[in-house]
Amino acid sequence: MTSTSFRVLPALAGAVLAVVGLLAGCGATPAEEPVTDWITRTAVPLDSVVPGPEPADLAPLAGSIGDARIVGLGESTHGVAEEITLKHRVLRLLVEQLGFRSVAWEDDWTLGLEINKFLRTGSGSVEELVSRMSPQWQSREVTDVLRWLRAFNSDRVDQVQFVGVEYYATPAQAYDTLDTYVGRVAPERLPALRDHLAAIRPAGTNIYEHIQRYAGVPDKQPHVDHAQQAHDIVDALPHGPADREHQLAVHTAAQIVSFHRHYQLSDADGLGYRDEHAAQNLRWWTELTGDRTVYWAASPHTANAPQLRISGPPGPDMRFASAGSHLRRWYGPQYRSIGCTVGHGAANLGPGQDAVLPEPGSDRFERPLRDAGLTTFALDLRAPAPPAVREWLDSPATFRGLPDHGPDGVIDGGAPAQWFDVIVHHQIATPTTPAT
């Protein structure tokens, strides 16, 4: 994850992949022998990073998840094949054995509706859908996740649903959805709706070019007002108490409002606004469906990190409360945070670009994970631990910063045991394979 992927600035038009070097270290406490010994004794070795049936080695994770309503599946670094496939393995456990029936993804709400239709009916092409996901998800490994979900759903009544929880790249299709809905249920309100939407509708098919244009508008309040008034028209239409179509239309209109308000904010304020609204979208979907939900995103979003800081001198710090911290505040222990980590290797940054992930230094959180003598394992950070280990887990941590911030970049703002309930670790990272 790069710095621009957090700010969601117009620079996203360059389709820069998000790669974050997270969970590389705890700077407060050096790697100590008691910590490494505790990891070796406590961790559950995993047989493989390759998804497959009957994941018996993952069975202990079921106890760690318990009766959680929502489970965050975070990845420390976008573009690492093993983190995606390990998350895929955990997802299968959650779906097949624990009955989770919604997957909330760090991607656009509007596209999520199309992916949901594909997973439930087989309509459309998974390759075409993946090609329209955010750049960091355009890999064969993610394609395999969606293919598996479709195969799981193909002969079931209790199907898995898919929802996108992001608004920051809301495309023209969202506007079309509102036009179609209002034109069918209240055609007399369609002219007023169209007046508002015409003033703010994205031009062209490249949403990032539209973001650049909108970012250059000096006074964005009229755009926000048009978006809000379009939302209010849809919200006020007659409907029953359980009218699912109306609920989805109103939520689509809300994403258009969020889009325009986000880019009205400063970069700093936009960071917190984004994660708060991603969490709100996820909570709305979970309550609407009644499902147990998996939250698939980068660890800076899924972690319970209310005071997250990303620093990359000489640029300004990025500070925000993560979506996971909102979910923990609302759901308490019924929100569980699982973070995938790697030791060293490389991550895919985009076509023809890889980033080196170096060995963790002696002051880093991953150092004792590396020294534990296990290739792949799961570690419950809430397990009983001696005082020296508990201090290490509960001490403020300094994590490796974003790759584009260089050696002076850091991520901090909390302790490992605060951010994560469970770590799933693999030693060697290799880049994801592009989907095409």
C-alpha cells in the first residue's frame, strides 16, 4: 500500500497499486528469547498456503473466532501472493465451517453489486469484473477467490453475498441505478432527480480523471448539495418497511453523497472520513442481511487501530482511526481482527513493478516471528503468555512504513495485541500474478 492509496487523492488516476509494509516491527522491545520461545510453543503450524478442502490445520482458528459477528481479514502488504492465498484459506474456514455468509470488500459499492450478482447467479465474467476492481486486487489470486465463492454458491440456497464498502471511486453506473429506479417507481420525480444528477455525474469512463477534475473545482459545496438533494428524492419515495430495492437505492445515493463530501475535505480529514464510512457501510450491510460478515481489506483498515499514524518524511503524517477500530467500538469482542504478515521477499506494485520487502531488523515485530522456526503459522495474541511476552504484545509498536516512504517511514499508533487478535504469518513473500 502506498501513501496515495490512503489519501485517495487524484493521483490515483495513475492506478498506483496500494502496498503497505505493515507489521514489520515493534520498536519498543527488541526480539527476546522468551518471545521467540513463546511463539514456537503457542503458534499453530499451518500445512500450506494453498487453498483447498478440509483445512484441518486451520481448525484451532475456529476457537479464536468464537461467536464473532464480523471478522476482519487484513493483509500487511497488497500484492503478496501468500497473503491472498492464506486469507483465501481462512475465508473458506469461515464460510464452510462457521457459516459466514457475507464478504465485505475494500472496493467500490457499485461494482460490489455486480460482483454479488455474479456470485449468486453466474451472470457476467469474473475476469471482466476483476479488471474493474481497484488495481491492487487485479490478480489471479483474487480471481481464484471469486471463482471459489461462485462455485460454493452454485448449488446452495444459503449463498454467500458480496458487498463493496468504499465510495471514493463511485462511477457513473451508480447514477444510472438511481435513474432507472426512480423512473420505474416514481416517474414524476425523475426530472428533478435528473437535474441534480446531471450537474455532478462523472464524464467519461475513467473515474480517476473525473476525480482529478472534481478536485480542481474551487467551490465544491454546490456539488455536495446536488448529491444530497438527489439522495433526499430517493429516500422520500413511498416504500414498505422491508423494501429491499428501496434500501439499496438509498444506499447507492448515499455513496454519491460521500464521494462528493470526501473530496471537499482536506487530505488529513479525508482519511478518517473514508474509514469511518467504510465501517458504517459494513455495519449497515451486516444489519440489513443478518449475516456473519468477513471484512477483506488491508490491515491498516481492518486492525483495531484508533490512533493509526503513517509517517513518511518529509511528507505530512497520515493519521486516522481505522475502520476496524469503529467496528470494535460498535461490536466489542464480536469483531475479531486477523492480520496476515510475511517475513521478507517481494510484493507486486503493478505491471512490471515489484517492491523488495527486506528482512525485519532486530527491533521489529516480525523478527521473533522469523526466528520461531516455523514456515507458516497462526498465532492467537490473546493466548496465555509470561510477563515479558505480554509486555512485548501490549507495548506501543513501530511498524515498517510504506515502501515509497523509504527507510525513515514508519507506521505506529498502537500495540500488536490491540490491533490484532490473531496473526497468520508466512516467511517468504512472492508477488501476486497479474490477472491478465
